[in-house]
Amino acid sequence: MNISCEEYDQVVVVNIDGELSADTAEVFKNTAQESLQEQHFFFVVNFEKVSLIDSEGLEALLWLKDQVQEGEGQVKLAALDETSAKILTMTRLDHRFDIHPQVIQAVKCFS
């Protein structure tokens, strides 16, 4: 898995390439923590290249949501494929996150 972050004004886009799973959730959290320490509280998680998400990956997303809410921020998810969208629906997490079809739409929602 490769994780990179891009900043657009005060919005951090977290790009994930690969799995968000038990093996990689800690890397995701550490990467997000770096942005949180810089007082960034608005995140878009880009799922365009996510090949798999498991329960640990879902927990990492919920962890990020909890962290940003302490700073009165938000987390939005973007570009989910059919499988990731189905997992979020089955776990009812689709009601806890704003989900957008494209990253640019999610970023613009913060403007």
C-alpha cells in the first residue's frame, strides 16, 4: 500500500493505493496523524485506487472521524468502487460519512 497526502487550502486529500486492511491501517493512521498535528481537520479519503477494505480499515476511518471531530472538522470519502460502497452500506457506515463520486466534489464541499 502507498499513502500520500495532498493539501488543497485547509483540506487534506489522503490518497490510498492498495488495501486499507489490518496490515496497513496503522500506516494510514500515522499518515493522518501527521496532518492532524499540523492542525488540519478537514479530510477527503480518496478510494479511487483502494483494492480492499476490511474491518481494521473501517476502524481506521472511524478513528480519523473521531479525531477530526475533536477539532470540529470533517472526513469525506470519495471515488468508492462498487465493493467498497457495498461494504460501507452493509456496515451502515455510509450514514456516518459524506460520500462523493469524485475527489474534486468532496474538496469543493469544504469551500
